[in-house]
Amino acid sequence: MRFDFYLPVEVLFGSGRLDTLGEVAKRYGYRAIIITGKNSTKENGALERAIHSLKK
């Protein structure tokens, strides 16, 4: 059996990077899926910031 597997990865890390999510995601299309853990992303406001950035 033979196969090729290609998985491009872009990791953006640092203060304020969440606010650039919309700009980065725009390069890949017009739909996004956000997968988070239990509640911490919602509780600390990161989920709302991500959604806001994507809507911009």
C-alpha cells in the first residue's frame, strides 16, 4: 500500500493574534468552524473575539 499525505499547517502565536483570525481565514474561503474545549474559551472571551474577527 502507498499513499501521500499533505497537511499544511500555519501556527500563529502571540499577543493579539486572535484578532487577526479573520484576515488569515479569508485566504482559505468563506466558511469557518471553531472547535473549542469545554467552557474556558467562552468564559475568557476568546470565542467572542474569534467570532468578531471572522465576521469583520
